[in-house]
Amino acid sequence: MAQPMTRAQAIAALTAPGMPHALEDATVQGRPVRVFSNGPASLRALYESTASDLPFLVYREERMTFREAWDAASRIGHVLVHGCGIRPGDCVAIAMRNYPEWVLAFSAITSIGAVAVAMNGHWQADELLYGLQDSGAKVVLADAERLARLTQREVRAALPQLQCLAVRTDALPPGVRALQALTDAAGAVPMPPVDIAPDDHATLLYTSGSTGHPKGVVSTHRNILSALLSWELDRAVAERVAGLEPPAEPPPQPGTLLGVPLFHVSGLHASYLASYRPQRRMVCMYRWDAEHAAELIERERLTSLVAPAAMTGDLVRVAKQNKHSLASLVTVGGGGAPRAPEQVRQIGASFGQALPNTGWGMTETNAIGTGIGGEEYLARPASAGRCALVLELKVIDETGQALPAGERGELLVRGTSVFPGYWNRPEANAQAFLDGGWFRTGDVAYLDEEGFLFIVDRIKDLIIRGGENIGCGQVEAALLMHPDVHEAAVYAVPDERMGEEVGATVYGRPGLDVEALRAFLAEHLARFEIPRYIQLAPAPLPRTPSGKILKRQIRQSALAALQSPAAGM
């Protein structure tokens, strides 16, 4: 053991000039930020500098090293530039499952100076059409399922100039070319040369679109790389504080399970892009299945997993059945939505040596914001952690004034990983950004005296009952503490006398008794916070592909059910 440091000492030592994670003040696009002095200047530089002969991509029986992946991406880059006419700044879309080609296409697109548009794989034809038109993508790489939607007559008619490259299918509609045939014809070729600046656009990801059309979140190479380096720095700080020393022998190669769609920032950044520098294997799945995931973790001896709360809950149940020990797991990270405190404790008790970690972040912040893990997280299961060192947080009231520690208000964030703005949405940008580069997150939160962040709710998720503010997240967390409740969504129900009442839809074990559930809640919530209306769902609650519950849809169904005396509420 080395001599433990205080957090302040560790930060000062690790970010000093000349250190790998040295930080310096700068102004980027008119905003004051802290930048990493010694990190890669672009994603292309990241890929090239890590192209080793260690295993990288695993999908079923297919395996590819980091070097092989770079060579394959170079062939795709050659096809895009010389076969499709793509130039720096052009948008190229990816619409497919978490196949290895997703990763190869992304690294190719971002290495030739183009913008990778990560299309939601669950989008249907009209939604894909919207995303392609909004982004102005010139090429789309698609698998068979997405290709069937893209080649519908109305889509092709609306996008006559769109070039489609097919992946993992022999059924080629008219005008569609097979990517494999094109890369085979290209042979062994280098990545086309191009100059990429740190603040050039790299990605275009779409928000979940739970209300209206989704907004395109455009990020730069610097935005993304600062997020990846920030996670590295956080980990190094934690090791210095704990007094850990580098192992005498090189440890086995780490491995992670890709449990989140790559079009989501958690899958793209935390699972995929964060694998390059630590040379971490990434195992891809055709679709999420908890039993199969547990088998892969054991077979491949994977050390980490990033997954939404619902998926983590699935694995907890598998582990409790004693079918799989999941002994190789070291960390189980969150993504998409916060975990209930009870699930945090279950991870610590169910996964052998694995400790949970999580954080607060957004697509707009490139997945970072705050972080917390290990024993610190187990001691503060309701917290999202401390602020990343390349970001600043502030909580304000309705007048825009900063609030002191412990007081709830809207959370603001600014810093190096924060996106420059929404794609072609000047009116949204005007509403989202305040003076000084502060971005309005729309989250209700507070910071405690030690700087730990606590997310209370989304601003639109606040129930006001008779003048009392009720955070939906707090009520959901209490519901999920009941051993027979698997999922819960809490929302406002209009009420003539109180203004709003608390409603909840829960999915749980058959035979769950509503009155017994209310009695259980009485031990954890104030009386006014206990849902007046509880609906039992016959199936798992609907979610977005990123794992967030579709609360608006659930609420609409529940309000309609209130009109029926047999609704079960």
C-alpha cells in the first residue's frame, strides 16, 4: 500500500503540468473551460495510438484485435471517401444493432473528419426518415432490419440522393450496395489522410424523443475525449486516495460486456470508446438477455458492465438464483436512468467482488457530470457523486440566483465536455444556455456540503399536492424497496381539491397486494407522498432504448383507466 492522499492532494498531483492528465485553463468557442494538455487531439489519434495486437471486439465466434479493427475501419474510411464522396464535415449515419460493424463504421467516420450520426435502432421508417433529413446524412450504413425500413417507398422517395451500404445481409434492394463487397475490393488500404482539429464536429446523437421530435446533440472531438480522460482521472484520484499501488505483475486484460445500445451515450462512450486506452476487450450481444449476459460474463471473465437500472435488476435476479457467480466482475456501472438505493445495496450483496458505481450525466455532457463508486456509493446510495474535474455545477432558483448547499433548484452545468449546441435548433439553444456557457439540465437537484450531487427529479416530474412538492424519484425509490416490486413509475394525477395527487404504476410479482404496498410505503414516506392511485401493470413497463421509463405514455394510460371502476387503482 502507498501512503493515502487526501482528495485535494491527489487532484493536485495528477493534474500538475507534465502529468498524463495535466489540466490547464483555456477558452474554447467563447467558453471558459479546463482542458487536458496531453491527451489525444482527435478520436483518430486515439484509435491509431492504441492499435495493438490485443483482443478487442468479440461477437459470438468472431474476434478482432485493436489493430485488425483499425485496419478494417481504414477500409471503410477508404470506401466512404473514394466510393461515396464523403468529405470532412459531412454526416454519415449508422443504423444497426450492436454489431462489430457499428464500431468499425464509427471509427472510420470520425477518422475521416466526417460526423457520425448514431441512429436509434428502434426507430421505425418515419422516425428514421426524420433523423436522416434533420442530419442531412449523405450515407447510411444499415443492417437488414433497418434496411427494410429505409427502403420503404416513401422513405426512398423523400431521400433520393441517400446512399445505403448494407451490413450482414445478402438481400440487396435496388440501389443498395454491400459494405463487405466494397471493403473486400478495396483491399489493404490506409485510412485516408485528413486534418482534424479538436473542436471539429465528431458525432450527432439524438435525445430519446419522449416528447415531440428528438433533438440532435452535436459534439466535438474535444468534448468526447475530455469525457474519456475525465473518467481516467477520476479513477486515478480514487486510487491515490485509497493508497493503491500499481500491481507488480501486469493484470489480465480487462473486458466489458456491451449491454447498452451504441446509439446511446452510455454504450458509445462508457462501454466502447473508454475501452481503447485501457486496451479493454468488448463483448457484443445480439440483444439483451440476462441469462445469456451472465453466461458471457463468466465465459469471457469480464470485469465490468455498464447497464441501465432495469438490466442491472435482471442480473441481480439471475445472481440470486445462484445460477451464476459473476465472480470476475469488478465494477457494475449505471447508465440511462438512476438506480434505486435498494438496488445499489443488492449489487454489493449479490455480485461477489463487484462494487457498483454510477454517475449523473447527459447526452449533452457526453455522459460525464458526476461520479461515485465502491464503498463511497454504498454509503451514499442516493447520491450521483462529485463533479467531474473538467466541469462545474451550480444549482439555481427560479430567479436564476445560485442556491447554497442543501437547497433544491435547477441544476446547471458547464465545462469541456458540454456540447456546443443542438443541431439546427437556434431557438432550443437560446433556451438551453445561459450567460457564461451554463447549460440548463432540467434536473431538480441539490449539492451537499461536501459537494456530492443528489438528483431529486426532473423539473417536469415534480408533483405539487396542496402546496407540497413531491419528487417522483423519491416515491419510485420507496416503491422499489418492496421485495415484490420490480418496476415503478410515479406521476401526477389531476385532483380538484389538492391540485395534484400522486399516482403510480407498478410491475411486480403476481399477487402483489395494493393495500399491503401502501402499508409498506407508510414506513418510508410521508403520508402525503404515498400514492393515492396505484395501478398494477400486467407486464414490464415500456421504456426507451436507453432504459428510461416512458412515463408520459404510462401516465396517459393510467388517467384513461381512472375512468373505469374496474381499473384496479
